[in-house]
Amino acid sequence: MAEATSGAPAVRLVQCVVLKREAPGLERPVYPGELGARIWKNVSKEAWQRWVAHQTMLINEYRLVAIEPKARKFLESEMEKFLFGRRADKIMLWLEFTAVTLLAGALVMAPVFMTLVDPLTATAVILIGNAVMGAASGALHAQRCWRRLRSCKA
């Protein structure tokens, strides 16, 4: 790496495929082979840290033993999807779908809330829901999001 005028090493910047912006790159290669070279050239330090956290969650959730070949192959496949796949688009669609579904559910349940809680709170839920998307279009929007989510290829 080139030396900066202050004596500290210059930060290597990459156009990160995960963050969709220029960001500081990894300090050293973190994975062997062709996939490792792609990661080195296209993944930022922040995105790699996100992957490591996600990998830890996968190991815990699926109770993987990281030294087993089958587990390593699974993790490599998930890493490639996480870093280079359409995963980010899929997550955003899922979050949008979840938010719309919850809001539509709150609007449907608002009359019940009025009998259980403060009427002012229930009215606020209705007004916010209507201001955000309108009660009638909410279910249709959720349906469209779900179709788009299902059409995404991992």
C-alpha cells in the first residue's frame, strides 16, 4: 500500500457491491481462490463484517460444525449469495411486505383496539395507517410486494 503524507498507510477504497457505494476495502484477502479475489476487489470492510455476523447467525441457527465439508460448502454458497446475489433486494422487499402487512392488520384491528385501549390511541393508528398508504390499497400493495419477493431468484 502507498504511504500517505502523515506516515499512515493509505486506505484502499473499493466500489462495494453490497453497500452500493465506495468504501474502505479489506486490509488483506480473507478467502482463498477465485471467490476470494472477487471479495477482495468488490467487498468493503463494513460489508465483510456484516457477512461475518450473518455467518455466525447461520452457524448458530442451523447448528453447523464449520469444519465439516457439507457445512463449509453451505456457508460458501450463502456467502456468495449474501455478497454478490440479489439478497439485498430480497430483504428490502421482505421488510416492505412485512411493514405493509402489519399496518394493514392494525387498520383491520383498530375497531377492536377502541374497545380495549384508549380510543385516542386507536384513532391515531387509523389516521397514521391511512396517511401512509390508505386502508384499501394496503392489501393490494402487500400482495404486489409478495409476488415480487417470490419472483426474486436467490
